[in-house]
Amino acid sequence: MTEMLYVNAATTPYGEHTSTIALNRWPVANAPRPLPGAVTFVGPFLHGIYFAAGPQGVFSERWRDLDAWPVELITNFQIVERLIALAQARHTTLAKLLGDQGLPRLAAAAGFPWFASPGATQKPVVVGAPYAR
């Protein structure tokens, strides 16, 4: 089973390869074994510690054969948007889903990597009702 893995863009998860991957708009994959790619590196454990990036048409089949999962960069703002959509799908509001747990905990429960900036001492605040689309 292939699942989407998320890493927060604020953490520069691809290290020295971040610019190359972004400039080429390459997809990134993660696996429990080494992967082929235009760029390969070892990183923090997600589905494994091996990461690769490169043209989709060249590497996607080999990545699938090696049980690699796709990795998507996500920002805190995008996480909030997805949590709002999750709340709407459940016919509720983000405020009700939050309860007293705060955004970082709710994001983690939904499988999203919230980034708390170093030195942050205040809990994030959600004001008002979810925005209308």
C-alpha cells in the first residue's frame, strides 16, 4: 500500500538538495531501502531513511517496485486548509475539531507535520468561523 508522506516545508527536509529538487520540480520518494534517482540522500525516518528525487517518468516504476512512498512538502497554512476541509467533510468546524487540543496536536492526529517555530511560546489562535469558499 502506498501512502502519501508529508514533511513540513519550514524544516528544509531535503537539506542541500532542496534547491535542485525545487528548481527541477522533481517528485520525492522515501523507502526502507536505497532508491535510484537523479538525487539520492539519507534523511529522517518516515517510511524508511532513503530518499530519492528525479523525473517521474524515469523513476516512478522503479520506486513503486522498491516500495517507495511519495513525499509531499506542506506548510502550516496548507495544513490548516486541509483541516478545515476535513471539518467541513464531517459537517463541523475547525474550532469544534480543535476543542482544547490546539493546532499542532490536531495536525499530528490527522497525519500532518506541524512546524512550531523555535521559541514559540503561544498556542496558535483560530479566530471566527471557517472562511467561505
